[in-house]
Amino acid sequence: MELDGILYTSLKDITTALNLENRALNERHSTKLYTTVVQGIIHDLDQDEFLQLDASSNHKDGEIFLTQPGLYRVLSNDKTEAGKNSKDGFFMKHYQR
């Protein structure tokens, strides 16, 4: 989603993708609920790292969208194998010459 020239990524989509990848890597992986992720990360994000939509969205608390710095903070806090792979891929893409 883009708003005022800023690209936002859905936290719900990121949570779903990480859960799917972790399940593919380890069938015993217990999935993280979106609400649990929100409760765990929302206090760590700066105001300019996310946008929370009104409760009129599909989620009763409103859906959260992340800016690029917010997305990086979420991924850097994820200690799962999928989170590690995402961080490694990010650095390889952006910093390897």
C-alpha cells in the first residue's frame, strides 16, 4: 500500500509469510498469531515506522502497515529460521557488491 509517497507493508502479510516459511522449514514450528505479534512488537516501533488503520478493517483492532524501517525492525527481532533467512537475503541484496 502506498500513502503520501510512502510504501507500507502489511504486518499481517509478513506474519503469514514467516509462518508459512517456518512451517516449510520445520513442520513442528508453532505458528505465531497476528494478535500476539502485534502485542509483542507495537511498543518497539517508532510512530513513523507504522500506520494503524481504523477498526473498520478486517481485523477488529485495525490492521497495521509497516514502513521500510518498521519492516526491518520486525524482521531483525524475528529469531526464527525464516526471519534469519529474510535478514540474510536483505543484506545480500542491498549490501553485497
